[in-house]
Amino acid sequence: MSVNQARLYDKTLELRQSHKDYLKPLWQTAGWQEGQSVWRLEFQFKREVLNELGVTSIPVLLESLAGLWGYAMGSWLRLTVPNP
């Protein structure tokens, strides 16, 4: 199995550029405070990979989300810190 792509980006920076201020109250209800960063991590599984996994419909996809997320976070993605 393979994840086709991962994207990690600063949603607070995106918000400043896009003026999507309607997100701030949603974040605040989750404990966010003005001045803090909000990061978003997305994984992309293309149709070919999903077909290999037997994910051929939306209902099957919804049932498979936990497993796909677990694989992407636990086996595919690796966070490293450069060691000089």
C-alpha cells in the first residue's frame, strides 16, 4: 500500500491570506487562542491505491477511514529532526 501524497501546512497563515475568519470561532470552541498556530495534515490516496485496497465506494471508504489514517500516520509518514 502507498499513500500518494501528504501535505502539512499552517492553517493560520492560510486564514490570513484567504480571510476565512469564520474558522476562528470554530477553533476557539476547541481551545484555540488568538496568536496560536493551527496546522493541518492531509493524506491523498489515489483511486489506484484505493482500488487495490478494495475501497470502491463511498460507504466502504467511510468504513476504512480509521485504517487508512492509521496506516498513513503509523507506517507511511515519518517525522525526523535533522541531526548535524
